[in-house]
Amino acid sequence: MTAWLSSAADLLTLRDSQQLIDHYVQFLTEQLALQALHLIVPDNDGRTLVCLTHAQNLSWAVDDFDHPFSHLIQKQQMRLIRSTELPYWSDNQSFTQLLEKRKRHSGILLSPCNRDGHSVQTIVALVADDERLELLLNDCQWREYTTIFIQQWDMLSELSQRNSQQYLLKQSIHRMQSEQRAQHLTHQLKEQLIGDSPAMVKLRKQTIRAAQSSLTVLVQGETGTGKELVARALHQYSERRSQKFVTVNCAAIPEQLLESELFGHEKGAFSGALKAKSGIIAEAHQGTLFLDEIGDMPLPLQAKLLRVLETHQFRALGATQSQHSDFRLVAATHVNLLDKVKAGEFRQDLYYRLCQYPLHLPALRERGDDLQALTYYFVQQFNQAHQLNVRSVHFQFFDKLASYPFPGNVRELRHLVEFGCTQVDDSNELTLGCFGDRLSELNQWMQPYIDDEPIDEGSDDSYAQVHDLKQAMRQFEASIIRTRLEEYRGDRAKAAQSLGLPKRTLAHKCQKLEIES
């Protein structure tokens, strides 16, 4: 009796389900002199019974009556199957495997146990000689012990389920918080990456996701699309934002000096190295290193950069000891690196190492819907920088540029807007007239703004006679202005409005071109 009480007390101290099962099986096997003891439980959906104590993971369908377990569950009472009755169940292979180690004249005693939260009962299967099982059929001690075991098992299962639910709840809350934070950061980034076109919305989301990872980012896009702006955003919204953002343009530094710029050098490492200098890789320790125009990096230097990315170890020129630098790399290029790889001008292994998180920046012609938002943003920036008050932009400006492809992308638009802002008159409105001759340079890409019939360039041989383009342009401009002044009977205000010019600009042109009203 003492052994039973002691073991039952031990059961109550266990907090791991597998340890509980092992203790129960071992104690009953030894105490009852069993050949084997098996626990057969329903799976999660209650349609299959599985054996927890057999090495081969045996299982039986609950609704299959070719094995005795289904009959036991249906009748809900203990059943003794003697050795002479076992051949009746020999067609069920899994049941036969369960008893493969039984001795001669041995049977099996099956006892159903009710567990909380389970519609299908757990079965305890005792394997011993027939006489032993006859005695155990009416023995209360092992059944009371089993009841304690089942109750403790239920408690541990409930605790495990509760902990699992709490873990899933925490994960769900964490995921929601992460999504909300990402949405908040994406909204903040809208102040730097301007525009609501689908391409820009996607870019902002990808930028925030990339920033919150530790992956190397390759920013690809045409000249003027804002690659450095994205690189700075990747640093600003990363865990390294309190550390340095170090940048170098690989195309702007001569090949013979780029290695020294990256890795640094010791005094006397080469001619002109009068003192030791730390490189930008060392400077970027714990921060972000931005390598712009990495497509122009020489091949020998690419191999050294790859090794640094793999090991975070580097050696300054002329040094004998390696240094360590923990930095996050952001690289950018306006060329198609994959084409350079195919041409043998860029290392394939470095390309794939850089391309852990690729970001593609759309050209301005691919996000025409953002033209207006960008223009007003640049006007606002110009106002702040020069203490001016350009309040609006005339709609004709957007109509004029709607079909222009902007080969220089956002940078070209910015410079154009800044130029126009310097020409704004007292109306404080940015109009076509503010751009003067700048817009004439765009005519090769778009329809002339003038509402007259288009000129057939191939119909007039007089173009072949032009030998002074500036003089020809002056004559052409003067001819247009004279025609408009005649049309409006010398009213400069109406003529200027029809040409999209401020009145003061038209007056200046009349004076310059010696035109009288």
C-alpha cells in the first residue's frame, strides 16, 4: 500500500505530460508484473485511436469494428481478452503488432477511462498471462491509481492548452502591433517618398519591411529616381538609426583610390600615404554603409567586398591585422547588374549576395499620377529654403508636362520647378511663363503647347537655310508675339494670358525683341 501511495504522490508532482506517462507505465508494469502496458488515446478530431507507448505509432479508426477498441468504447466497460480469444482479432494487423511481444498463454485487459474534454475514451491495455489478468479484473488499487494518473494528465493537458492559447494570443497581439507600427511608419515615410501611385505605395511598404530586417538591400532604378533617399530611409527606420549612415559613390572615386577609401590604409602603405587613415567600412561599424553606383566597382575590389560581407572582417592597406566591422549594407545602381553579370563585368556571387532584398524604384514616367504631388512638394521646399510664398501652380503646367517622359526623373522635375519658382511674379503663381526657354527644350518629346495647327517640318525647305539657330528662334518668337498682339489689338494683358505668360514677362520680351504694341 505504501508503494502505491508514494507513487501516486510522485504523479502529482510531475508537470510534464511525457514524464507523467513514463512514470505511470513503468510503475504499473513493475508493480503488477505486466509484460506490457499501452495507452491508446483518440487524436485531435476523435476519429482515430493512436498508441502512445508503441514504437511503431500504431493507429485504428474509431468506427472500424475489426479491432476490439471500438467495441470497448461502445460498451464503455472493461474487457478481458484471453489468449484463446486473440486469434479472432488476428486479421487486424495493428492489433497483432501491439501484442507481438506477449508470451504464451497471455491475453490483454482493456480498461476505458473517461477524460475531460474528450468524447472518445482513453484505453489502458494491460498485457499479462491469463491468470494474472483474471486477478486484475477485480483489483481496485491499480484502477484508483489510474484515476489519479488520468486526473493529473487532464490537468497538465489543460495547462498546456491554456499556455498554447496564451502564446497564440501573444503572437496575434504582437503581429497586430507589428502591422500597426508598419502602417504608422509607412505613413511617416510618405513625407519623404512622395506620391500615392500604386508603385509608390508598394515601394513605401517594401522599404519599411526591408528596414526592419538585417538583409542587404539592393536599390535599383534610373538616374534621378531617389535611390539615396530610399537608402537613408532604410537606415532611418532600422534598428541602426542612432548610428552612422556612411555613404560613398563608387563611380565618383578613381579606381586606384577606392580601395583605400573603403578599407583605409596605414602610414606608408603607398606613395602619398603620409599618415594612417580609417576607411568607411570601419566608420560604418554598427551603422549603415551605402555604396552608390556599385555597378562601377572594379572586379578585383568586388571580390574583397564579398569577403567582407561574408566575414565582416577586413584589412586596411599595408596592415598586418584584420579588423571587424558590424554594418548593414545598402547598395544602389542605375544599371542592370544582371546584364553586367552576363557580360562578365560584375561578379555573380556578389550580385546574389547584394540581392538579398531587392528594391526597384519606378521611373517618373511610370508614376505620372504623382507629378502634381511632387511639384507642390518641391514648391513647398523652395519656399522654406528661400523665404518665398509661391502659393499655387497653374494647371497648364501639368497639362504641358503630362506627356513628357522625364529622362532625368524626379531630379529633373525638381530642378525644373526650382527654376520656375525663381521666375514667379507678383501673382505668386507658378505658370508656364515662369519657365521661359526651359520648356522649349522639351518640345522634342511632346506636342507644342501653342494651339495653332502643328507645323509640318518636312513641308518647308526654309529650315535648310537656317545657319544661326539663336537668331531663327528670336525671329520665330517675335513673330508669334506680334501675331498675338495684332489679334488682341495691342492688349498685352490678353496676349500674355493667351501665351501662358505673366504680363511682366511679355513686356520684357517685347522690349528685348524691340516689339511695339
